[in-house]
Amino acid sequence: MKIEGLKKTVNFVCNELKDTQKKVQAINARLKEKEGMVKRLKARSEELEIYVRRWNLHLYGVDEDPKENVREKVVKLCQKILPETTERPGAAVAVDVAHHLGVCTMLLNQELSWCGFL
């Protein structure tokens, strides 16, 4: 009788172990799938960051006036550089956002930098 009871217990434990191994395999497959997804999303995120940075324009050496309209000043500067934009609203439409970045520590004479997004 005791041997029969032990056989049943061992069989039960073996079946539970097999079920657990199947569950672990399924979880490992899902984990690999999710890791692949994370890898693809990271690559896409980096791609989008590079795309967004492509259109950044940094202007160095422009004095800062706290009461000025930065976007308007950037548009006027673009129109001076590209006179054809004054004839049509090209620069005004192309400059989406313009703002001060603050003190530029990369330059030796501590000039202020601007950033305009085209």
C-alpha cells in the first residue's frame, strides 16, 4: 500500500513538473518576443530622434534681450540670409519654434546660443 501511495505521489509531482516546464517554455517564448519588440522600438525611437534633430538650427553669437520676440528675430535673420524668403512667407512658416538655449559653455567668450526649429 505504501509503495502505491508513493508511486501516485511521484507521478503527481512529475506531472506538475512537466506542466511547470511547459509554462516556463511559454513564458520564455513570450519574453523573447517582448525583447525583440523592445529592440525594434528602441531602434525606431533612435531613428525618430535623429529625424527630429535634423531640422534643428543653432545660431551662436546672438545677443539676448528678454523682451524680444525670439521667433520673429530668427525669421528676420533667415530672411537676411535667404532674401528669397522675404518675397513669400517661407521663413515665417518654416520656423516652427525658436527659443534661447541659455549660456553656451562650449564657446570661449560665453556667447548665447539660439535654437530655431525649421
